[in-house]
Amino acid sequence: GDNVNGDAFDEFSRVPDPNRMIKAYSQAATTLNLLRAFATGGYAAMQRVTQWNLDFTTKSEQGGRYLELANRV
């Protein structure tokens, strides 16, 4: 799909472009590295669920209920 060809609907955009595949691979590797860092760095730990949403809890009318629920989880 878009990793090989352009998204425009013309003949030029349908010509395979190997550089697109290299860019897509690089972007996928960067995304996986970020997810790996979150998972192994402790940020993705369920014990930190309240830290993911601190802005929500401090600015929302439902913040107190959310914190109560998060602490029970």
C-alpha cells in the first residue's frame, strides 16, 4: 500500500518507491523502540495508571471519582 506507492491516484504515484519502504521501516522501528522503553522503563506499569491521567484528574469534575476507582484497581 502506501509504504510502497504514493497515495495520489495517478500513474506516477503507483510506481513502487523503495525509499518509502526504508522510511516506513525506520518509523516502525522508532515506534517499537518507544513502546519498548515505556514497557521496560516502568511507565506502562498498571501501578502508574493515575500518573497517566494526572491532568484529567486535576481539571475534571469527575477527578475525585476517577482517583478513587484507580486506587481500587
